[in-house]
Amino acid sequence: MNQNRVLRQVLPSVFFITCIALYLIGIKSLAVNCIAIGIALLILGNIFWQNMLISRIFGAIFLLGSFFMLLAISSDFANGKAASGYWVGVLLLLLSIAMSVLLMLGYEKKNAIVLRHDDAN
């Protein structure tokens, strides 16, 4: 496994699987657990399948969620309700935004064959 593949494909997937696993610790609802485990399995499977559609859909969903949470934290900062522990959340959200972008851009088309007009005849 080369370093480029680890950085652009495996690292974001492992990051989001870890975030989902940490999220599952505090949840008691079985339905939410099943959905989160299904998403984690899809992300884990995508490391092996290398499907561009799955990675871009999940990357976009995680990116939008990260932006939403960043807006919520910035609202708390603006209202003066933020504590010093919020900086950890901001750093985690910035890392999540970077990983979302890597997840969306990490999978490229491989061995694409370009057909020219001359080749068709």
C-alpha cells in the first residue's frame, strides 16, 4: 500500500469510523446504533471497494455536518457561552472538514481510456 493511498483514502475512512465508534459509546437507542454501524461498515467496505460515489456522498454529508457544527460553535463563541474546552471541538471540526475533503477527492478514476474520434473508425 503506497503512502498516497493511505493519506487520501484510508486515513479519512479510519478517522470517521473512529468518530462513529466514539459516538456509539453514549447512545442507548438501538435504531441509531444500527444506522451508525451500517454507515461505519459502508465506509470500511469502501476502503476495499474504492467506490467514488460512496466516498463523495459520505464526504459531502460529513462536510455539511461539520460546517453546521462549526456554525453552532461559532454562535456559542459570539454569545459568550463558550468555555475553554470549545477549542478542542473547533480543532476536531477543522480536522473533520479536512478529512471530508480528502474522502471526496481521494478516489480517482483509474486506467481511464480516452477515445479519440480517430480511434472509433
